[in-house]
Amino acid sequence: MQATKVRIREFLEHLSSYLESKTPVAITRHGATIRIFVPIKPKPSQADLEVFRIAGERVQELIAAAGTTEDEVLEDFKRLRRERRMSKS
């Protein structure tokens, strides 16, 4: 993938858009590349966000159907995690 070349001033002025970009950016000073910004975590797509929203709703339904609360689920999770750590020691 080819990097987009931008002057350092342009990079700083439009930093937020470059941070959301999926394309590497070669930052130049006086025409020479001084840094390359490589994005590592792409922004989730609308489809991904929708899947997470549906999954969250389903988890809420399961918690309610079990007659418990989010706090109780969280405490169980913490307890199980502590027990797992203790068994590894």
C-alpha cells in the first residue's frame, strides 16, 4: 500500500482526518520524508457496530431472563478470574 505524502504543517492541521485514515501517511519536511504514520486499528464499519449493538441487546435479554443483574454478572466474572489466577500460581 502506497503512502500519501503530506507536509508536516498539513499533517498537523488535518490531524484528526489522518488519524481516522486507513492509508499510511509519509510526513515530509522540505521535501524529505521524516516520519511515516501507519494506522494500526481501522475504524469499525457500520455493519460491525450493528453486530455489536445486537449482541449487547441479546446479552441484556439473557441477563434479564436469568433473573440477575449486570453487577452480579460482573462480580461472578471477577471472582472466576481471581480463582483462575490463583490456580495458575
